[in-house]
Amino acid sequence: MWLKPEEILLKNAFKLWVTEKGNDYFVLQRRRGYGEGGGGLTGLLVGTLDTMLDSTSKVAPFRILHQTPDSQVYWSIACGGTKEEISQHWEWLEKNIMRTLSVFDSSDDITSFVQGKIRGLIAEEGKVSCVQEDDPEKFREALLRFEKWFDLPQKEKLVTYYSCSYWRGRVPCQGWLYLSTNFLSFYSYLLGSEVKLVISWNEIWRLEKTSNVILTESIHVLANGEDHFFSMFLHLNETFLIMEQLADYSIKRLFDKETFQEEPSLSDPLQITKRYCLETHARNEQFRAFFRLPKEENLLEVYESFLWVPFSHFNTLGKICLSESYLCFASQDGSQCHVIIPMREVIGVEKPDRSSRALIVCVRGKRALRFSEVRDFERLANAIRRRCGMTASPQHSASTETYLYSPSCQIHRLGEIFEIVASCIFIFLFRIEQSWNIHFSEYGRGTSMFCTKKTRDLIVRGVPEALRGELWMLFSGAVNDMATNPGYYSELVDQSLGTSTLATDEIERDLHRSLPEHPAFQSDTGISALRRVLTAYAYRNPKIGYCQAMNILTSVLLLYAKEEEAFWLLVAVCERMLPDYFNRRIIGALVDQAVFEELIRMHLTQLTEHMTDLTFFSSVSLSWFLTLFISVLPIESAVNVVDCFFYDGIKAILQLGLAVLDYNMEGLISSHDDAEAVTILNKFFDNVTNKDSPLPQTVQQNSVGNNDKASSISKVDISDLIKEAYEKYGDMKSEEVESMRKRNKLYVIQTLEDTTKQNVLRVVSQEVKFSASQLDELYVLFKRQHFLSCYWMMNSPVLLHHDPSLAYLEQYQLGFHQFSLLFSLLEPWSLCSGKDALFLWAFRLLDENQDGLINFKEFCCALDILYSGTFTNKLKFLFKLHQPPGK
């Protein structure tokens, strides 16, 4: 354990202690009489003395002392009852402290820093050992310090606090990091020097864990063009997770207007006073993303267990994850096995062997799953039974569920109606289907199917045409959405058809641009089905409405899935698998492009050395991400990519993108400009074929659009390309991709915000006489005032009117209260007695459309008149202030 630093007298002390490790700053000692050798007579006497003492007087057998090279003074900073315990403390010092001490110039500074750090660790351990609810006094003390030091509004809620070091140049400042709903704050007072820092979460450009020569592990924060580094956390990963959640929460709430209706603990910023609600939110998001579950599902219980994998004849170690409506299992031993069991499918729970703490979960279709070594198997069995009783209603039961179709809906997949199959391919298709049928017989079929490494291998080889829709529904989780919402799509179709909106106009414009070469979309049958699905989705989700590329994706879905299934697949893609892709700013696609650039730097170093500016790949790959390669590959090859996407998510698209660049490495390196590089990639895509496609060769050639020049280039089979992508880049983990997504999201959003700012300033600068730097400062003040009005409430009028899809000038606006606060800082009227009336008249004059809001241009024009206008213009402005409204 860490000890409060105390000076110790070493005269004759070394006779009682043996030094086992040491360096210029720390010494690890073992008390004689413990460990190897016993220490002779002295060790025997010391051991006897320690045995006779009671527990309160005993001395720990191991300790760590702090010293400096030019000082004879030692300080005790840690002790331990075992070698393992004290070694952990020693390793922490070597990893987090040793490199840092070399930057100090004097021994006194080193000792002061070490003492401050150890005291912070002791306080941190005390805070961690008892949660906030159990020790409100400690949290109240921290809250009082937080309010005293930072002078933030009383509504600001402290979430948690940590001891750490903040780096100013090469010297660290030991202090406390306070994380609140809207701000990151740091305070330090050491040797008479006070350091205070306050950063708003919505001003952060980058938030990442990093390391360098001096710091092995630290948290890097980039805000307002300045880099900030925090290090020496007792629990760095926990701290970073909370910071990441608060930054993400701020972005979603302030920029995207998320309301968090499904999570009451986050629905009101004033109620976020505990870090646990944020940790729970992060855990639920990760749980839903991994198992592709509906957004209503939350992780309730976790059990470690073994699952018997049939036909593989082995038990795989993993965790059972229980939510309201699903029992899920994921392996942890590298077997890549997971299974999702909807509670509506469970028909019984048995406990065959109490000694092995086993459970057998029986599901429909005469199948059973055996879990063993479940620590609290009685509780798990009762939880499953209770949830089965709640969810096994007739309308949700798999054996009785019926899907209600509108009379106008297409109940067959378009691929069946407009089927074109080459006779020579039937034998191969039969073999593929046989492989899948064997897999189904071994691992089950439907919602409770085991997904293993063998499943992925079959996906990479290719999915039979007849099974494609079924497997897409299963892997995406859309099968569960449709099963629990019977009749929903038919209702949407009936309600949405005939409506006229901007989305429906855009849909009509793009209907005949969707796979026009395919027979299915050369007829009214296919066009009508496409119209119904897109219109129904735009009606369901007006926030997204309709975005280009959705028509291409939906066309492919309709070829292999029934109309209602295609709708739910579109829901799964837009709302779960590719979040924020299909909106006005396509933030999700831009984030994944940033991830793609990062992966290129990691895996294709030869390419990055030749092309230092990777923005080219961002521009050329946008369509790859938005359409899952459908817009660049022949349709018969693109569907194989979609197969992998529904199984592995965005990871499959990133892998394939790397494989495409790797395959064309030589040509890209030798290209002289971007146009030549684009030509190389286009020729490559035109020559990607699918030897297993059921389409006749003539149809494939027409869809590819081959010409004589392209035919001279060697063909590449899509299965070989996908296989190569998995072999070279398949070790990339989904968790790593999600981490990279979060790391890049802040930067992408702030880059878009900066673009908005530059566009606004360019327009406003033509109307006023302020300099560029003055306008920049005014914009920062205006935007900050906008967000200040949104920090402590979810339904702020200003926040409700914020819409990123609006024109640049309209994105940030102020209501009267916010306007009067900001105007009072910039005008001398705040000193006069009638200031409230003047502010109201000024706001009324500037609000030309009478919507209760003014934008940045209107605000600047008023200031420009008062600061730079002629005497006549100022008189006119003041005269208009006193006119009644409408005059």
C-alpha cells in the first residue's frame, strides 16, 4: 500500500533491512527474517520480534523508500506484505515516475513532486475503495473545492475527480482533474505556484491515450489549438473512458441534438452526478453493437461460463450477457464463437447437474444449449424463466408470428422474379448450398445459430443466392427487429404513400438511377417496391429522411430479401451498423475515412512514404463506404462484399479497402497525379469478376461495361480479393476499430465546425467593417453563448432550433436572454437604468422574421453600426429602436 511520505532515520536501520532493488531515486527493501536466507542471527531476532508484536505494531516485511542522489534524507512511500504486492508498486514507479524525474533541476523539486504524487495516489485509492454513495463526505469535500477553485455556474454538475499530473512544458504539476458535465478542469498548487485550467468538452478536437520518451502513458487533449497532457493516473483506462463518454455525450447533445429518451439517467444533464451512469451507457452501447441488438436493449447481468459447441466437441470459455429480451454468449478464448438467443425462442431451462453448475437452455426447433461452470446458475435460471414468461406472448412467439403485409407490398424478393441464372453454375451453387446445409445441421439455423470461425470461412467463400437474404437478416439483427414489430412496415407504407416532402421529391428523382442495368429496376414492380421502402424509411426517421446512396443500397437489398425484410435491413444499416452515415453531413462516413487513413499509415507504409497527403484516398473512397463498394464494383461481385459487411460490420469494408490499395500499390506509387491514380483504381474495379456468379457471362460483361482496353487487364476474382483481405488484415479487432472511430469523431466534427465558421465569416465580412481577427473573436463569443444556453437543459429553445443541415448562418442563433447577456458585455448600455428595455428593443429590431432568434450576421451588423457606423446611421438605428413593432 502507498504510505503518507515520512522522513525516516537510516542510522543502524540497514542492519534490519536488506536492499533488493535500487536506483537514483528509489530503494526497495526486505526486512531481515523474511524471504530467502532468513538473515542469520539478526534475521532470527527480527522475525521473533515481529511474531510477538500484535497486528497493529507489526512492520510490513517490504517497503519502498524515496531518495535523491545528493541527499542523505530518505522518505518511506510504500509498504507491502508480500513480494508480489511491493513489486507492483515498484513497477508502477518505474513506468510512471522514473522518466519524469529527470526533467527537474533540483532535488527539492523532485522530492516535492514525489510526495505530492504519493499523497494523490493515497487519496485516489481511498476514493476508489468506497463509491460515492457510500462515502458522500469525501465527494462533498471535492465538490466544495471544485466550486471554490473554478467559479462555474451552480448548475454545473461534478461527475468525478482524479489525482494526476498536468504537463506545462517539460515540468509536471501534481494536482486534481475534475470532470463535470460540460467541462474538464484541473487545479494544482505546488511550491507557491497555482495552475488552473478549464476546457469545455465541445471545444475538444482530440482526446486520446498516448506515450512518448518521458511519459509511458498519458491522456492527450487538443483544444483551441493547444495540446494538454495528463499523466500518472492510478487508473488511466477508467479515467479515459469517463472522459471519452463525457466528450461524446456533449457532442451528441449539443451538435446532434440527441435526447437520450431510452436512457433516463442521461436525459437530463442536471441529473448526471455519477460516473456510473456514463460507464453503464458505454457498456450498453458496446453490448448492443457487438450483438447487433435493438437500441432498447440494455446489459443487465453478466456470467462467466463454458458453452458446449456441438460437432466441434469442446467447451469454449466466455461470458453470458443477459438483457431484457436476449440471452447472448461470446467466447473469450479465441474460438470466435458467439450465439444470440431471443427469449421468445426459449421454451425451457433445465439444471441437469448441480455439481457442475450447468444449465441447459432449450429453444424452438428441438435444440438445446449447454452452459457449465456458471457461478450463480440458480439466479441465471430464474432470470431466464422470468423473462421468458414476460416475452413469450402469442404475437412475439416464433412459432405463431405472422408478418402483416400491405396488399401493395412485394412479398417475394426481386431476385426470384427477375432471375437470370447460367446453367453451368448450378453444380457449383449446389455445392455451396450443401456446405451451408451441413453448417446448419451442425450449428443450427435461424436466430439461435452458433456463429464460429467456420461461419466466417463460409461467408468469405460466398453465400448462395437463395440464402443471402436470410443470412443478411440474421447477421444484421434485422430478423429480431421485424419479429418484434409485426405489421409496423405495412402501417408505415399506408401512412407514407402519397405524402409530399423534400425527401419524397429526392426519392422520385433517384428511383430510375438505382441499378438501371438490372432487369428488376427496368420494370414498375422493382421501382414501386424501391419507392415504398425508401418512402417508409424517410417517414419513420425524418432526421435522416433520404440521402443519396440509400437508393443504391436498398436496390441490392430488394434483390435478395423480401420487401419488408429489405426495409428492416435498411433500418439496421442506417441506425445500427453505419451510424451517422446517411445524413446531411455524412459524419459517420467521414469518421470511417479518417480511420481508413490511419490504417493506411499503419499497414501500407510504402504507400504513405510516396503519397504524404492521404486526403486523396478520402475523396476517392467516400463512395466505397457509402455504398459498400456497390457503386464501384460489378453487382455480382459487390454482393459478396455486402455478405462480409453484414457479418463483420465496417471492419470488412476497411479490410477490403486496404487490400485494394495493396493490390494496386505499384501503379499508385508510379502515378504522377491524382487523376492517374483514380484511373488505375477504376480499371481495377472494372476487372473484378465473380466466377461463382449465377449470371451468364454476357450479363456480367454488360454490368461491368468492359471495353477492349479494359479486357487486356488481368481479371481479379472477388473471392480471392476478399480472402486476401482477411488473411492480411483480418487480425484487426472490432474493438480497435470502434476505439479509432471515437478518437477520430471529435476531430471530424470540429473540422466541419471550423468549415462552417470560415463560411460564416466570409459572408459576414462583406457586410461589416470589423477585421478578420475581430470577427473571429466575435464568432467564438457568439457560439459559446449559444452553447451556454444549452449546457444545463435538453429542451432549450436555442438547442431545439439548432440544425446542422441549415444554411451556415442559421446553425447558431441566440434567444433574447442569451442576446442580452452577450450584448451587455459589448455595449455600454448595461450601465444605464433602462438597459432591459433597450436590449429588448434592439433584439426586436434585429429579429426580422419574428422567430425569437437572431443569427451571427444580424448580431454583427448591429454592432458594426454602433462601433463603425456614421453618426447618421447610429441615429437611424436608435430611432428605429423606439418605433413600435411593424413600423
